[in-house]
Amino acid sequence: MIPKYTVEYALKFRKSALGSHYSTDDPITCEEFVAELLDKGLAVRKIKHEGVDLPAVDFDRFVRGAANLLASKKICTSLGIKAAEEQFRFGFAA
């Protein structure tokens, strides 16, 4: 059975990159994983849905959602506020 979402990413080393992938059936879990990749500065190569590469528009929308999630978490942690207050004040929380 093909997983619903697969993220192909690369760990960057000095002269090469080591490719890997992560699979899940949950889109929220996948978006959280992409947010972790963004936070760590790892290369996101592809995002696939049911084995097919997402079109560029959908890929960008997925990454934008992950970036918003990451920004929300960072703001909440830094300011010591809850997601509801972050949403009201800054508008990133989902």
C-alpha cells in the first residue's frame, strides 16, 4: 500500500548530501515534519501524494503551511503565549 504522503529530503554534509524519506498517511503530521525540516535547515527535495509529486503550486502551499506552523511555535515559545493569543496578535496559528 502506498502511503498518502512522502517527503524526500537530504542531509547536507560538506561535499555531499545523504537522501532519505519520511512517509505518513496524516497530512498534519506530514506538515509538522516539513516544519521540522525547515527549522533544521534540511533540503526538502519532493513532497509526494499517493506516489505522485505534488504540483509546484501545491508543494509551495504545503511548505507555506509548514512555515506558518513553525513561526507560530517559535512565537509562542519565545513570548510564552498560547496559540489562541498568537493567532489573535500575529495570525500564524492554524
